[in-house]
Amino acid sequence: MKLRLAVPDHVIDIDPLAGELGYVREDGGEIRIGAMTRHRDLLESEVLARRLAIFTDAERVIADPVVRNRGTIGGALCQADPSEDLSAVCAAIGARMVIRGSGGVRVIGMREFHRGPYETAVAPAEMLVEIRVAAPERCGSAYEKVDRRAGDWAVVAAGASVALDADGTIARAGIALAAAGGDITAAAAEAALAGQAPSDELFAHAAGLAAAACSPVSDQRGSADYKRHVAGVLTERVLRRAAARAEGGAA
């Protein structure tokens, strides 16, 4: 509404639903987050810090205390701003979105949910109600961004998750970029990591693929070439940190 992309006839206050849809909890090997969970609660969640540290990383650099005290994960995801942090976070960790409407409930992956700038799969008669993330053992994640000032929209940001097999090779990897244009995920880079042993050389190769695949635009935050370079640097950093966390090393 602020950007004049939507001019609704009526506005409904859903804040009273925060008691029902504001939570972070473990359910078996899965983390479930209510769509009205505040940024502050994501930042302070012990469960997320322990199992999905990418949320803690991202929330430390999102906006300011006023926004973090009021804004919600569901609001951020449904706005789908190209520079928005939590869309990249959820894409990197393979989150699934639970959408409820008059026709029932459906669960879709982040790639299907995020359809482009300011566009999601949520229909007019539907509402995002929950985010679900598988969090197996030996899985680590990390997020990092470059911005012009603390709490600002990203110049470029990168998130990554790494799940390790029993032999130490990478079972699955997720990479996502914010403010880098095009598809927020990096399929070729993810595929290059699968089945390989973690190493600095491997992460540098995957970061190069992610940077080559993104399509940033030149604007007041920097040139396209600069943003592509930053995307590669950040991707390499978060892959290393995610792998270290998966191995039980330093965060």
C-alpha cells in the first residue's frame, strides 16, 4: 500500500491473531514458525539460534528495534520485496509455506511461493499461516549482507544451508541471494556442492556459479558488476560458516 502497488477497498486488522499465529516450536525434526511471529521473537529464539542460526544472523541486521518489535515474518515474506532478507533465508533452508484459505490448506515450497518482486502464490482469499523447516542433525546455515547503513535494505545479501552425510560429504546445500535480481536461488551452485567434501576450493567454485547466475541492476547502491562481485564474496563466506556449524564448529 505504501508503494501504491495495492489499493484495497477494505483493510482488516489481523493483529488479534498474533496469539494464535505467533510461535517458534520444534515438532520432531521440523521447526514450525507462525506467520505472525515478530522479528524480535525470531532474534531472541533459542530454538532458532541452536537449530537454524541463519534466522539469528539475518534478524541482527534487519531494520531497527521499532520495526523488529512490530513486523512479522509472514508480512516480510508476503511483501516479497527484492531486497527483503527473510525470503532469501527461507529459500536457502528449503522452507515450506503453509497457506490457508476458504478452500482448505496447502503446503508449498519457497520456490513456488516466491514468484518474483512483490508477488507470491498467496491468492486473494488465502493467508500465509505457518513456515515449516526441516532441521536434521549435522545441518548448518548462515546469512550475511552488505548494506549502506545499519538496518538498511541490502546492497546484496546471501544465505546458505549445508547438510552433511555421515561420511562428511554434503548431502544437500541451499543458496539464496537478496537484492541480486532474477531467481533468488542458485540451482547450479547448489548442484555443484551435492555429494562433495566441504573445502574452501569447492565453496569458492560454488560462489562463482552463484555470482554468475544472478542479475543485479545498477542503482544508487552500486553498479551491477560491484553487486555481482559482492554476491560471490558473501556466498563463499556463508557457505564456509554454514559448513562449520554443520560440523559442530564455531558459529
